[in-house]
Amino acid sequence: MKQRNCRLLFVLISSSICCFAQAAPRLSKGQVEIYVTTQDKKQDLRKIQINKTVREAVSSTITLDPQIRFQKMEGFGAAVTGSTCYNLMRMQKKDRARFLRETFDPIKGFGHSYIRISIGCSDFSLSEYTCCDEEGLVHFALQDEELNYVLPVLKEIIAINPEIKILGSPWTSPRWMKVNNLVDMLPFNSWTSGHLNPRYYTAYAQYFVKWIRAFEENGVKIYAITPQNEPLNRKNSASLFMGWKEQRDFVKSLGAEILSAGLTTKIYAFDHNYNYDNMKEQQEYPLHIYADSLASSYVAGAAYHNYGGKRDELRRIHAARPDKDLLFTETSIGTWNKGHDFGIRLFEDMEEVGLGTVNNWCSGVMVWNLMLDSDRGPWREGGCKTCYGAVDIDTKNYRSITRNSHYYVISHLAAVVKPGAVRIATKSTGGDDLIQAGFQNPDGSMALVLLNKSAIQQSITIADKQAQFSYTIPPKSVVSYRWN
């Protein structure tokens, strides 16, 4: 990995050493910045620069048209869960700082720009808790996991990337706010399942405000929230069922309290699977909320996961309400989908999660845990015991890191597509083995993220209205480009 004006950082990856190249501060007029990852990892997020005057014999052309514009991009990243933060804090300070800088620094790293955290515990926490486990909001307080793990890590990330966006999602309300169902309305003192008691809609909305303000008092601005993680999932280690009618009514209280508090935090509805967990009455969940004018006025858009259904649902929801944004907020790899088989996962995940969500109108893309340990934890009983992180860290030394497919998917996008970029039209003369998305960044630079599924290399020309250049894409590879 040779280049000028670029010092190399060396990080221990598994049992081998892998090179990371720091990004140049700004591209000169004639340069193209390129990141390359091949299936065999012979090129491993390799960063190079070429001159736009390069010409080669080509087999296909990809043309970007900045006149045809789609959604504005918010950013790309992963969930910084309690477990992620615990693992990061087990690292030596210098090793943690190096990993976080490589991941989040928009100039000298890959520039991850959007992260998700839990409001209270998740299934990747050190314990079950909310910020108000004793009845009455007077007892609200941030808990040990947040004070000792989450906030310290977030502060380190913000010091590296002050513009990072943070989205918060609760796995459960305080148990004293729960009832068994909305007919019997009996107290439901359980971390798992239950419904939010309508009598506590205002109190729970105030709980959100207290949580947002508590983080802001600690120097962490909350950009957005969802009212409930996986509202149709009753079975997680901590969970709360919230059908669309319940969320519609709760959002009215939540939005009013956020507005009254003078906060600018965005609200995204739903935050669950494309197929609505096959519940007939919950189909088109966010559209029902948008149909209520008051609830809709408080909601910026909807968030989705991909554990069920197909990403075509994103396009359908956008077509129905193009005025509302879409976020992709969670997906995981694990033992069930051969999560450690890099040769399989890199291409399936880039096609499905990276390019598939962006090309179906998502303005932000986040994967699940940024970092888990080599035992796939820490995790909570009832949660996922078979998940891998975007990276895994070895419990033998809390230093050796294995980067999995999701880290590459996010890094290939974040490295060249900056917050505020706009997705633009692309046209390819290549076959179905070439999948791409094009963008124009706020500084006017152009970006292209390209997946070559073919087993042969392909020489292509990339062109926009101002310039063109040629580049030979390795077989079975992901390549990202940025140029002025």
C-alpha cells in the first residue's frame, strides 16, 4: 500500500498485521481517491490515488449525472452499544484511540458519521436497566453503563469527529409504566414484552426529554430518536410491544414534549423489519402514523431493519410518502448467515445493506454492534448469542481485531460519501455484475461506490459532466472513488 504524503498506521488484525492509509486532507484538482477491497483481502481497504488523465482500454462505462438528484445523505455507521463500549474500554488507551480514529476521523480515517445507541439497556448491555427503574420521574438518572462506558466512549468519538450524528432507541420503557395488554391494563413488571400504559404517555415522553438533556449536559448531542426498537418483537431480552396505533398516539405526546423543551431532536417511526413481522394488522406501519396529521408533523420519517422481508418495501414506502425520510438502522451478521465467511458476506452485505438501502432511498445506514468480543458478547439472556460485531476483539488481549464484512460496507461508503451528499443518477453499460451508487458531496466532489461481483477484472471508464478517467477493477471486489 504505497502512496505519497500519507503515513501508514499498523493495526493488529487477528494474527496478522494489516495496513491502514490515512486520507489526504483534500484532493487536488486532478486526483482520484480510491479504496479497494478484494474478496481474498489481498487488497484490504487499500487506499490509492490516480490522476484523472489515466486512460485505458475499457469494457464498460459508468456515467454520473448530477442533474438527476435523489435523497440527501445523513451518514453511515454502526451501533455503539453497551457491549461495544465495554469492549473498547478494556483496550489499552492508545489502541482504542487508534481504532476510533481509523473508524471515525473524517480526514485521517474512514469517517463513519452516524451511530446508534440504546436509551437504557439493549440485548447487548451489561445488565437490564432503564434510567428510571423506581416509580416516578423524580428518580431519573443515568446509570453505571452509561456513565462508565457509553459516555466516555462517545466523548472520545466526538473529540475525533465533532459532527457525528447520534440516534437513540429504547428497548423498553421503565417496567412501572408497563401493562400486560390494553384491555386488562394489569401491571406488567417484566423486562420482556408488555405494552406502554397510555396513562404514562406524557411521563414517558418527558423521560425521553430528560435522557436527551442528560446526554447533552455530558457534551453528547442527540440528533434523532426512535420511539421503540423493534416494536413488534415481544421476545427480546428487553422489549416492549408498540403497534402502530399505540405509537401514533404516543408520538403525539413525545413530539409535543420535545418541541416544548426547545429540542431539535428528530423522531423516526417504526424501527423494525421490512415485513412487519408478518403481522397483517401492522402492515404499512409508518404510513398509518403519517396519516394522522398531528403525529405526522412530529415525525421526520421511518427506520427499518432487514431481519424479515425485502428491501423493496423501502421503495414502496418512499413512493407513498416521498416527503418523509428513510433510515436503515440495524442489521447483523452471525453464525446463522456465515458471518465470518468474508468471501460470502462482503458481497451479499454490500449489495443488500450498503448499495441496496441507499439505492432504495435510505439517507442513513447503520449496522448493529460496532465491536463484540471473540465470544460474541457481552450479551443478555434472551438476546442474540450468535451475533458478530462489525469488528471482533480477542478476549485474550483486547488488542487483536478482526474486521468483518459490515465494517467494510460502512467504511467503503463513509470514506467517500460525506454527510450532506446527494445521491445522483448513474448509468452503466456494464452487465448485472456491476452494482453502483453515485453521489455529489457538499464540497462539489463526486463519489462512486462500486461492487464487482464478477470473477474477472473489469476495465471501466467513469465519467461525469466535467471529466472522465479509467480504472481496472479487480475481480470480486468493492471499490470506492472520490474526485473533484
